[in-house]
Amino acid sequence: MDYLRLGIVGIGNMGSLHVIELTEGKVPNCKLTAVCDINPQRLEWAKEFNPSLLTFEDYKEMFASGTIDAVLIATPHYLHPVIGIDAFHEGLHVLSEKPAGVYTKQVEEFIKEAKKSGKTFGIMLNQRTEPYYQKIREIVKAGELGELKRCVWIITNWYRTQDYYNSGGWRATYAGEGGGVLINQCPHNLDLWQWIFGMPKRIRAFAYNGKYHDIEVEDEVTAYAEYENGATGVFITTTGEYPGTNRLEITGSLGKLVYENGKLLMTKNSIDDRKFCYESDSGFGKIESETFEVVPTGVGKGHRQIIQNFTDNILSGTPLLAPGEDGILSLSISNAMILSSWTNEWVELPNDGEKYWEMLQERIKTSKAKENVVSKVQDISDTYNTK
């Protein structure tokens, strides 16, 4: 195989971006050959932008057409595992937009079918391509911070207006989207949190539904996590705060990292603070330390880099930067946070997801799509209108 023939299911905002970048040749050895959407207008736009594309309203017809080797799924969240599993059954490779799904029980089946198929399974965790996060992970995994103590991420710069939530009747509903800020905006942050610091053993969280917007799902969350080694974590997020903050702080016995406003600062202790604590003869002793800026090399290419890596894995065996199996990790965390808020209890990790699934079904039964929604939110394809 000289190049990968890729099809896209879902030509919404993200799907449109992928159509544009692939048509413009920004992913070498990956050729967009077909697209699918249930909205004829979306297909019309794609065909006008790229006349060589085959268009389908039924994704199963596209899968059976013999015109693609792999599929990129960019549909609403609930459909990611459904379409992905059907793709594996057709012998196709799968790259799913985040999240891998809405609840872990469904994603476990997604992973199971991927393994049975023997095909490549990737997920669009594009923030893993960012050099700063790669450098932070490298420092932590190399033990340069010593014994890890705490990870605090304040990620409140996800501000959204009511007009954003009115851009689709399915948005911010349990039946249509499956959740709020955790399932929509924060999968990348939750993935990076565990990718860098590891998976927690239990979580206690407080999620507030519709605190700042007319929506039925969470738009503010504060969570506390505990880890096997005794370390702790705090994760704070919202779509209702302006100006917001994006500050990641990781502390260990040998120092700490602070990443904020595009700058990474590292403080390095001259001695492990646990050793100093018990050997110092001064009750108010201070450890000598130095603080300096860490500037990583390279430029992250986001979505394009994930698609390129996915393509290279299929064509030449390059290891995946974001294996699809990893998608269940951040989802496990977000499910645990929401379940903790619903039950007002600690939630252990890992768990079978049964309780979360049951309580989610109860909310889906009373979930209501927004009617007569009117929004001025611009789709990315509007800026590439061929008419």
C-alpha cells in the first residue's frame, strides 16, 4: 500500500476541518476518498470543496464500497463506538475523534472489537503532540521531580456562551451528548492528566448542572483524586468563567513544574525534601533550589500529526502516539467524577462502569433536546464556502 485511502463519517465542525486539511494535502500519504453525513447540505459542501470525493448518506454503504482503507469518525459522541465497531467488522482501520464514547461499558466493547479485528485503532488525542506536554511528561517519567506528591490543574478557560449551547438541539443534553464540560471540552486535559501523572485510585468530585447556562448537564466541576503512592490531585474546570485560567502544577520531592501562559518553569531542589525533612537540625530550614524556564523543541501539529501518525502506523508500523485503547482512561476519570457527584460518594478506579451506566440511563429517559434552537455560531466550513 503506497498511501492510505481515508473516509470521514460526520462533516460537522471537526469533520469539516479534516476535509479541508486532507484535501489541501497536509497529511502526506493519506488521501481523502469518501465522506458520509446524514445532512445532504454537508455532503454538497464537501463535494464542492473537493470534487473527487465520493459522498454517502449511509456510513455502512461507504464501508462496503471498497473505496476506503480506514475511517475517521467525527460524529456525536454516542456514535463513536457504534460506527467504529461496524468499521472493524468491515476490516477497516479506525481513528475516532475524542471521546472514545460516553460511558466505559461501551468503550470496553469498542476496544474488544478492535483487538479482534487486528486493525489499527487510534483516537484523536491531539494535545499529546504539543511539545510542552511531551516535555512535562518526559520530566515526570524520568523521575526528575522525585516522588510525586500533587498535581493541580485549573482549566477554566473553556468559556462558552448560551449561543454555543443553542447551536444544536443535541448539545449539552444527556440523550444527545451524554454530558457537559467533562465529555466535551475536557477529554484532552483529562487524558494529559493521566498520561503525565498516572491514573488515580479513587475520586471525589462535585459537578454542577446548568450553573451558568440553560443546560441539563455539568458546566462546572471540582474534583479531588488520590493515587497509590499517596499523591493527590485536584482538577477544576468550567465553561462559565471569564477570564479563565489554564495552570498545570506538578509537585514532587525534588521540585515542581508550573505550566501557564505558554511558559514552563521548573524548580529543582538541591536535595530530596523527604531526606531534608528528617535530617535537618533546623525547624524552619529551607532547601536550596533554583527555578528556570524549560523550552522544548519542535512544533506540535495537532490533528494533522495524529492523522499522520495513524497513517504511518498502518503503512510502516510507526508506534501510535494515541492508541485507541487509551481513550478509556480519561473517560474512566470523567465517568468517576460525574458518578461521585451523583452519589455523593468516593468512586474507586478502575471499576466496571455498571453503576454509572445505570444512572446515566435514568437521566437519558428524562433528557430533552432543545427545541427551535437558533444560533449564530459559525461552522468552520462557512469560511471555505465554495459558492
